[in-house]
Amino acid sequence: MAAPQQLRPLTFYGRVPKGTTNVDICKELVKRFSPNELKCVQDFGAGRFEVTFATKAAVERFLDQSVVKVRNEEVKFEYRGVRVKTVRVLSYPADASDSALLNGLAAYGKVLGVDYEHVPDFKTVLTGNRRVRLEMARPVPNLLPVGSRIVQCEYDGVVRLCRKCFFPGHHAADCKVPQCERCAEFGHARCEALCKRCGEDHALSACKVTSGAAEGQEAPSKGPEGSPLPETEPVSAEAPGGGEQGTRPEKEAPGAEGLPGVKRTAATDSDSESTQSTVQGSTVGETSLFSSSCPYCGLGTCDGDCSPLSDRVYSSTHEDSFSDEEAQGKRPWRLNPRLLKDEEAAKDVAGLLCRSLLGGQDLGGSEWDAVKASVAECFREWGKRRAREERAEIKIVSDAILLLSKPLSGGPGVTAALTSLRKELRVLLQRRWDRLRATARAEQWEMEAWCSRNVLRRHLARKRAVMTSLTDPTTGNLVETQDGVLELARQFYKNLYAKPPSSPYSFPFVKSYEQVDICDSPLVEEELLAALKSMKRNRSPGSDGLTVEFYVKFWKVLGKPFTTLVNRLLREGTLSATQREGLITLLCKDESRRTDLRAWRPITLLNCDYKLIAKCLSVRLTPVLSTVLGPYQACCVPGRSCQLHGFAIRDLIEWANARNLSGILCSFDQEKAFDVISHRYLFKVLREAGFSGQFISMVRVLYSRPSSAVVIQYRISEPFDVGRGVRQGDPLSPALYVLAFEPLLQRLSSDNSIGRFPLPPGSPPVALFAYADDLSIVVPDEATVCTVLDVMEGYCSASGARINRSKSVVMYLNSAPSSPRPVHGLPVQQRLRILGFHFEPDGLTTENWRLAKQKLTDRIQEISALGCPLTARVTIIRSLLFSFLTYVASVMPVATRTKLVLEGLLFRFLWSGSSMYVARPVIKLPRNKGGLGIPDLGIVATALHLRWTRVALESDMLLTRSFASFFLSTRLRLFSPEAFSNSVPRAGTPSPFYAGAASTLARLRDANPGIELDSLELHDLVDLLTPDLPAHCVRYDLSRHSPNWKLITASFLDAKRATFMYRMARGCLPITFRPFTKIPTRGKCPFCGSREDLVHIFSQCALPAALLQRIASLYSHPGVPFETVRFLNPLPAQAVNQYVLLLVECSYQVWVARCAAVFDGRRPGLHEVLAKVRKEIWFVLHRERQRLGVKKFLETWHRPAVIFSESGGQITITF
């Protein structure tokens, strides 16, 4: 077999007329190109020529018109390389996954990267358009199918397709291609094919699978996550296929006994790999250009994001997929968390661990790595096995449906068999869809828990975290290929982390104590278990792919052997090979410099077994840092925070302005501070700080021969040694860095050559503020700035650190620079950003609130595209958006006008920009009183001022405490009577900030005489400060129903139904309309014609009355009125969940039926509504069993059994 032709990106090939020479070709080419752009024109005989250019720019120009006129004949030259094109993708939603788009484009060539267009002059606002760089092997059409969408692609030379028939050569307005009346495909007029969606004998246009589009209308019925299910008739009371995942027993298709080819047996590997069954020329499970179903899940709402059940790489739904596996390179692997819940897989892995770890042999590092590799391989095999079983099961059912759908000598059991098999296929597809969505965390997005801060931030930062191109620092050229970007990043970090030469300079650590009382004994199992429980779940693992959840699951087997292994490795002085490995992922810090590697922050993903050891040492080290470190460092020390530094700088500027003291506030920046610290210097500081040799040796083991590799777009570079720096991602790194930084702070505070800025009594000698590597200092004059820089240069020479002079800035207080270019050489600004706060010579500026508002507006624009329901938006406001405001509010007051503007943004987001259906004071009530628990910004700011003032007075940060005591003046008695003294100078009157905090405390103590601030949490303090409801809002207080209100918004309800129940309880469902007179008018009931209101819709009309009568009969109630929450208390505790689920689902389906009657003119009957209620309840129960496990599910839901029964893994609805 001939070897494939090598790609030659600068060469073209063509056949020219006989007698043509290379001189003739050159004469024609120099008319368009300079001689320097031509490299070679080679004659291969028989009129065959190759033209090679010298630059890529010339190639691109020749590609646009590669026709050369030679001897009066036009000759077309063919490109010998692969042309790199930038495809502009339009009409693809901004929040849709890029993986589906890249998978679609991968069929036309190798995808090099994707970038996003921004609105001009608004760098943070996306237009939704993508620019995908592609080594195009064949032309991409202008209409590209991506999942259930058709996206538009534009580039030079695009192949235009007809939007109607998808054939080239004409426009949709001129399309004359016939379309089939039955299958809706183009190219023929009529056929007898079955429906491609449900397999029944009817036209595709008559299928009811995707009918109904009105909002609030559920036709067809939907699954638990709102995805459409192929349905031909209502689901019966018993829904099949609800068992746990695993191998299904052999059985025959119901009602198909005796028919050939429908016996269901376990499929072989070869059968399971092929999941397509052909009938009448069409392929089941195949996605064509005209098909809207996903080849994996069979549904049309996944956008092509589905992938088979298997162990996955990082964020499997967002990875780039390419057709050539070798071109992908080495890719990271991550354990699929769903396999940990698979009983068979977990039992197999537990047995493997028992055989490997409990065999009596003493484990070493290499043996431990072999055990982890065996576990990973076992999980991979189980993932493949489950995927094969799932595909085979769907194939068997679909084959049986196709066989029974053929014209046969009918029998009485064929119709029943088809009905049963179609239901089972629907359940299998839905079960697979649910699992795929769970893999992509989509269940968390539908439930209220999905809005956790970390999950949402990762989602919003996903597009910004893609590195597609880099600038080569040596040549200045832009590198855009994946291999080139990966290698460039590897070389950059290899040089950055290279071991520095030994430094002759010394920067000693000065002890002010006798010794450090730190535990240096061997680690114990309880200590490792406590560290494991404190580690966050659902985090990216290291190179071995084993997550924290794995160690939690198998700790009973791993605990003792792992503890023995760790102590042995610490004694021997080296970790195993995988424990020393790290994967560097990059996060962009500056969007304007995405091509500059220095604008990316390296985060090292370390293996969980390494992080367990580091976490234990960090737990031992943290309590002694308050003794070792001085009062200037706020990072890693318990009881200190960056807000307290914000307090001190704010008060210092106010102190200087009140006394007209001149000074210079300096803010110093270090370049790659964590990454360049010298290991030799670090361990020298640990020895000088008084740590025991045993503890230092433990730390030294963690930094013995570490290595790292760079991960970009799920591709791993070759590893390299790490000879310097503390890795960001290591639990021990922050504590080690602040210890290495402490000698500089000691020198700055004790060096007598550094001028002192006047401070209040009780303050430390120097106004110095440090948080990790962020350093700020206030000095009296420019000469002192030069002295500080000299001291920092000495520290850099000893430790390997680097001062970034271009980002180190100064601000003058009550003075001006001596010249336009001061002697210190640092930039002079009138506004400094320190620890997230913006300061001006007058103090904290209102720019803080303006920037907070801008950041809040930008984030709301990003989140609004997600289409979250009401309850999810509430969680987003409380967990994410409010954090932008509370950080600033903790240090500076918020004006009333500013408060109203910011809250207006939040409430417009809450109600999706529409009218506010419920008064703001009611929305701010706690959830147990019928509100949504959205805090009041003014009250939260007041509570934060009071709380942080108390913390400042009790802090060991001397400068913050002295300023707080000074500016509280006589009000100090309210906070700390024993600390007040008339012999110490104080401010004449309290500053506005502290006066407000003192008056708040006085008001609280008047209302609650025995109150203790130390015992109150922040939310309790906010509740005490919250005033009573206004008179016009008292009627909305639902606290009389406590705790029943919490049950109405129970955790097992999805966000859509929780939102519906809240709006129903608040009376703000849209049942009125406003004609041109703008007078609200109530309509008539579409079922009975009576006057329509909420009570009538949900209790008095015939449809809800029949449903409520069924509910009342189940629970032996004489009747269920509109305020049904009053009847929850008499029920058994474990029947309340069933009652709430039944009540909510019935009410929701009644509302859906009402909307269908109003907007679509179709009035669903009682049996149709009951069928939907049964199906939705079955899906909720099935999801709860998967989430809780069988045992806990039965304890929570099944005793007593009222609306369903469970046996043999099957859930049967009895309602």
C-alpha cells in the first residue's frame, strides 16, 4: 500500500501546455508576486510543474486566484497542502455547547481553534458569532446541521446550499426539487416509508411528537427535564424500564411470541458496536442532514451534545472532538462519577483494591501507582461495558419495533406488542437522556442546586478559558495551530519553572519567639480522613483521573494501607511518580492580552492522594502562622482578612486628610510571584523560623523532583521538571508563600533607614499592608520610596522574585510629585486599586459602586441568556450577584440612590425584565414566611459595617485596631467598654462610617437588651435589623403556614414547578389581560364559561374539582380547598412528600390544560391530564431513586405507599 502523500503547505501543482518552461511560468507569476516571494518553479516533465512560494502570505493570495495564463491557456494549479480557513459561524446560540459545533465541523477538516466575536467597544459583550479556524479538507456548506439546529457558515468560497432542499446550485426562492408528502424528504414525490420519529404508519407531518409550541403548554408530554418524548398514546399507570442500570435478563418482546428475530438476548461486542437497523432505505439512529434527532439519545433537544456512557475526559460535553485520534495527542482522563454509584462496578473495584492492598505486602510508590492504574483501567472497562449494554438494549427494542411494523399476517398480539415496545423504547431513550444530562450536570441546572457559585462561574468562564493562539516571544509571530500553541506554552513554563542558580544574597528571617509548637509526628488515618472530608467535591483531578469522591467511596478499604504508604514515602524522602505529577491549566487574567502567556494564570491540577498529604500538613501549619507572622500579613492567618486592610487604608487616608499629612501610598506588584520563589530560599526560611527538622523534611518530600505538563484544549504536553515556585492548586502553597514573604515585611518594618509616616497611638511603626504577594505601604517622601525599592531588590535577589515596575504605582496624599518624572521612577496615579478597592487621595471613591454596577450589569447580561426559571434566578442573586456588592458594602456605606439603582438591576433580572408581580418588601421576606429570601442591600450593608467593626476591634492586626479605636471616639464604649480609656487621644467626633455602626448597635441593644454580637451569624443579624412589613403588605405574610411553605418549594420539585407554585401562592399568575383601555380585565373560564380567578381555576372548575376529589379520596379528606397547605400537618410525615408531589403536579397540569384551551383552542380531558400527571410523577420518583439510592428512597418515599408501589426495581403508579 502506498504511503499517503505528505502535505506541502507552500506548494501548488499544475499541468501546462507542451513546450512551456519555468521561465514562462515565472514571467506570469512576477506580474502578481515579487521575485522574493517565489522560491521554486520545478519541471517534472510531461507538462507537470510545481510552484513553491516563500511565504504563507503569498500562498494565501495565490489561493484566492490560483489560475495562471500560460501560452494563452488558463491553467488551474492545485494546492498541495491543507488550506486553513476561518469559518464565521452565525445563528448559533451563545450559550450552546461548542462541542456539538466542533464535532460538526470536524467532518470537513481538522479544527484548530475557536474564538468569539465581541460587540465593538464592549469587550465583555459577545455577539454570539464564532470564528473557527479549520484545516479544510473539503468545503464547508453555508448551512451546517448541528444537533437539532441548522447554523449558517460564512467564509471566502463557501459552498451555497438551498435553504429549502439543501441541494447546491440554486436559491430557496427558485427551488424546484420535489418533496415527499409522506417522509418530507426532497428528491422524490411519494413513498410508503414509516414515520421516522415514532415508527408508526403515518406521514411525518401527522406525527404528534413535536406538536404544540405555546409556552406553558405541554403537547406532547415532556420528561422530567422538559425534553420531548416520542409518544403515540398516554403512558399507562405502570411505566416500564425503571430498574437500576445493569445487564437485563433475557426475555422476549411482549406479545411477539413465536415471531422470528424478536427474541431478546445479550448482544455481543460486535453487535453492540453497530446500533443502526435499516428499513426501507432509512437508517434508525443515523443523523442525516434532514434529521433532527440525536444519534445517541434519539431526541431532538440535546444540540448534539450527547456521548455514549463511558469514562470521560474533563467536562466531556465540552471537549473538542476530531476524527483522527492520533492527532488529538495524549488527553486527560477523569473518573465518571456515575460509575461510583454502579453497584456492580463499585463491588468489582472494591475487590480489586482488597486483593491489591490487603494481601499482606508492604506497598511502595511504584506498587501504589500500579494499583491506581489498575483501578482506572477497571473503571474504563466498566464504562465501555455499560455503554455497550445500553446500545444493545436500545437496538434490540428498535429491531423488534421495525420487525413488527412490517406487513405481517396480523394477530391479536401484534398491536399490543408494538404499543408495549414503543413505550419501552421511549423509556430507554429517556433513561439514557437523563444519564447523559446528569453527566453534563444538566440536572443540577434544572434543579435549584445547579446555581452554586462555582458551577455557574465555570459555565460563564468556559468560553473565555479557551486558548486558541499565542504570540511567540522570540519571533513575535502569532502561533495558531494546536501543536504549536501547546509546545510554546510548554517551553514558556519549562523556562519559568527551571531551577535557579544558587544566590549569594541572604535575607534572614528574624524570630520574635522561642520555638514553633507544631505537630511533626507521622500522619494517622483519622487525620487523613478529616482532610479528605474537608476537600471540595466535584473538582478536576490530576493526571491519574481519580477524584475525591473515589477516595470517599472506598476509604474503608484504602484508609489503613494508604496511611501506611504515606508514612513510608515521607520516611524514604520521595513520593511515587504519579504523586509528583501535575497538570497545568491556564486561566486568562486579562482579556485584552489573550495571546500573551504572561496574561494567563497557571493552576496546577494535582492528584488527590498528593493533595491529601499536603492538606494534612497545611492543617498542622495554619494554627501556628499567627505566632510566626507579624501583624502585616492577612493571608492564611485565622482571624485576618483583606477587608480589614481595606478598613485600615480607608481610615489612614481620612487620618492624613484630617491632619493635612503629606505622604505617598505605594502599591507594588510582583511578576509570577508564586511561580518563581526559590526552593532553596523557602527551606532556609523554614529552618530560620524555628520549624522542626521532621516537619521540614515532610515538606521537602512534597517538593522532591516534581514535574508538570501543560493542558490546552484537553491535550497534554510532554512533562518537564519543576525546580522553583509553589504550585497554585496545592493546599500547602499559600501558607508556604506567606512564610517566604515574611522576611521582606520584617525588614520593611524594622529598617531605620525607611522614613515613618505618622500614625495614631498604639499603631505599629510602619503603615504596611500585605495579602499574599500584594504589598502596599505608606511612606512620607520620595526618598523613602527609593529605599523601599532597594530593600525589595535585595529580597528579589535572595528569593528569585521579580518586581513588575510597570504595574507598581504610587498615589500622593496631600502633596504632589517633585517633578514630572519622580526620582523613584514609578508611575503616578490619582486612583489606586488595592485588594479590589479603589482609593483616591480623598479616600474610598464612588467609583467602587460604579464599577460594581458595571460588573453586575455585565454578569446579568451573560446569565440572562441561560433562560433560568424564577427559583433559579433567586439562587443566582443570592449566591453570585450579591457577592459583587457585599464586598464593597463591607468597607464603604451605600447611598440610598445607589441602593435603589442596584436593587433595580437585581429585581429586573428576577422578573426577567417584566413588571414586578410582588412587592419588594414581600420578596425580601425569608422563605419560611412566603418570601424569596433576597436580602435588602441597605440592611446587609449596615449589618456588615457592624460586624466588621467588631472584628476590627478584636483583630490582632494592630493598625486596623488602632484606627478603629481612634475613629470610634467615645462610641468605643458600646463595643468594648474595657478597651476605652480617656488617657488615649481619640477623634473629636466619630467618623461617619463608625458613627453609623455605633448607632446601629445602640438601636439593637435597645430592642434586644441581652444581645451578644459574637454569637450571631450574619443572617441572624440581618433578620434583627429587618423592619416589619408595611401595612399594605401584611396580608402577604404566610408565616402562619410554617413549615408548610418550605414543602411547597421542596427540593424534589424542579425549578419550573417551584416557580409555578410560588406565583400561584402569590396570586401573580397571568390570568388577566389589559385591553387598550389599560384596565385589567378577567376572562372567562375556557372549560365552563364562569368568571375566571385562581380559586376557580384550581378548585372550583370541573377539571380541578375531579382531580382534587381523587386526591381527597386517597388521603381520606372530605375535600381539598384552594389553600391546601393547611392540610399537610395531619398527614404522616413520610406521606407529606407524596402529597406535595401529587398536589403540585395536578395543579401544574391543570394550568397547562388551561393554557392549551386559552391559546390553542384545545381542551384536554380528565384522562389526558391524569396520564400526564402519572407520567411526570413516575419520572420524578425514578429520578429521586437514582439520586438517593434504593434504601434511602424507600425510607423517604415508600412508607406508607399511597400513590405508587415499588418492587423488583420497578415503580408502578397507583394513583
